[in-house]
Amino acid sequence: MTSGRRRTAVDAGRLRTVLGHPKLWIVPGLLTALVSLVLSLLYMGGILEPEDRLHRFPVALVNEDTGRPLPGAEQNLGARISAQVVGATSSDEVRWRRLDPAELKDQLASGKVYGALVIPEDFTDDVRSLGGRDAARPTLTVLTNPGMGSFGSSFASRIAQQAARKASTGIGEQIGGSPAFADASAAERLLLADPVEVVTESGHPIGGHSGLGLSAFYYTLLLVLAGFLGGNIIHNGVDTALGYADAEIGPWHTRRPTIPVNRTETLLLKSVMTAVLCLPMTALVMLACITVLGMDASHIPLLALFSYCSCLSVGLGVQAINAAFGSIGQIVSMFVFIALALPSSGATIPLEAVPGFYRFLAVFEPMRQLVSGVRAILYFDARADAGLGRAWIMLAVGFALALVFGFLMTRYYDRKGLHRMVPQPG
């Protein structure tokens, strides 16, 4: 009984001694503080003020109005409204693209614009008819593009609606003082103050099981997480199997005999295993999302191939980073594939509504390329110009960079005699 208490007291004293050692705290303290600070800045820095960060946000403007000008006017109302809409907004914030109907359909179907404001062909004639018995209330149509994400589509809708409302009040001021409406009733004058009806429709509908345009983002996130977590599991599992790391599960601890392989051979082994195991990981992600949960998806063979290549690209990147950086490789790869990638993906908040730093990251960060490819397959008929072509190119670049960087580093370490150390008891 006494010896048990003594052992407990000795252990407590040893614990106090270890906890009081400064070296125990320095590295974990610095790393945890740095990670917490950087993650907070990265994630919150891109979402707090999207309206103030607008940069060339693309919205289409289509003028189909063919009516003759009102008395005393040189242009019909469609042409005048188009000029006013474009002139009232800075092109550095909102980029109004003047398109014809065919161009609008193409750009909505390829994800080039987030929405549109359409002036119908009978708009001026409907305004002219307001003073007659057979008056038809003029309409302006706002088209959304839900495949570009719920935030981007709704943001474009709000911009277009604001422009339409401003045009409506302007028309009301113009025609309200006309002699033709001198005898208008109070109800008619109320209508004339805001005569235009704004109708909102989907310009490029997507399926009802698409998460309001967010299924592409979450599906891509699953692929990235599968590659990231799978790569780290393979990394740790191979090191344990080769005897370069201990295996500890709960109270059970094992250490396998060390197999003498150099760093390059180890990376090759991990890369081959990653390529093989990405197949079932990708298949299970698709099974869960499409078969079990019913996610809307088309071009299934192409989606399967792209999903596998995406998962593999991330997994190979993880292996290369771990081989180069060692024990801190998991933190480095977390920043490369998760921390820096999520806010710069443009999947939740459009890149046109985030600070320039994130737009710079989006040029090369993996998730941006993968989201564009998945979005093109799921929502835009797998069109190359909807982002799929660039996604394939960047995937190939990612493969090459991962393999070249990883094997260059391991070959360098091997030539320098920087062999892996076998864990020894203290």
C-alpha cells in the first residue's frame, strides 16, 4: 500500500518536473498559436464584407426592346435603360455584359455570368399603353444562375433587381407628369409611381437534389478530404509496417522489425498504395452521394474519372509534402489542401466578392480547380469552357508537381545520407 502511494507520488513529481520544462511548451505553443491565428485570418478574412469587395462581378444585360421611342425621345426605353444601368455602376465592381439572347443562353449554360437583367421586346409599347384601356403592365425579367452557387446567384439577382427598380421609378417620374395621366385616379397614380413589374426566374435550372448549387462544393470537399486523410493514413500505416514508427491503439503498443528501404523507395511505395486505394475511396464517395443520398449527377463515367484523378492528385501531394517536411508535413499539407484552399475555392462566396489575396490563391490552389471541374460536370453539361478544361490541365500540373517535388526531395536526402532513423527507447 505504501509502495503504491510512493509510486504515485513519484509519478506526480515527475509529471510536475516535465511540465515545468520550457522546451516541452515552446514548439507546441508556437505551432498551435500560429495555426489558430492564421486559420482565423484566412477563413474570416474572405467572408466579412463581400459587398465592399466586389471586383468585376459579371452580370448580363439583354435588351430585346424593339418598340418605337416615346414622343420626344430619340431612343426607346430599352436602349435608355441599358445605358443608365451600365453607367450607374462602376465597371470595377459590377461588369455588365451586353448580350443578345443567344449569347445570354450560352453564357448562363457555361457559368460565365451569375445572372441577367432582360428587357423584353415589347417593353416600350407596354409603357406607352399605360394611358389606354388595354394597358399591360411592363415587365423586366431577372434571371438567376443557381449552378454558380446560391450566394453568387442571389447576389446577382439583387444587383439586377436594384437596377430594375431604379429604372421603374425613373420611368414613373417621366410619365407621371404627362398630360395623358392628368385625370388618373389615386390608385392609378400609385401604380404609375412604380409601373414596372420585376419578375425573377431561373435562367439555367439545376436539379432539386443539388443543394441550391452547393452540391458541387461539398462533393469536391469530400474528394479533397478523402485524398488528404487517406494520404495521411497510408503515410502513417506504411511507416508503421516498415518499422519506422510505433503503432499504438489504446493500451496496445507494437513495433515491427525495421525493413531497410530508403526514402525514395518509401515514397514510391506510398504513391502506389495511394493510387490503388483512391479507387475504393472514390467509389464509396460516389455510392454514398449519388446512390444512397440521391444527389443529382450526370455524365457518371466522366464524373467517376475526374473524381478519382482529383482524389489521387491530393493524395500524391500529401505524400510528397510528408516526404519532404517529415513530421510537420501533415500541417503543411493541411494548409495547402484545406486551409488556403477552402476560402479561395469560390464555391460558397464568389471570387469576385473576396479580397484580391484569395483571387491570387485561386490561380493555383487545388480546390478551386476541382470545384470548377465538378461544377461543370454536375451543372453545365460537362462543357470544357465552363471550367472543366482548365481543371484537367491543372490536375495534370498537380500530378507532375507532386511527383517531381516528392522524388527530387527524397533523392536529395538519400544522396546526402540523410537516412530515416529507427525509433529507439529513451
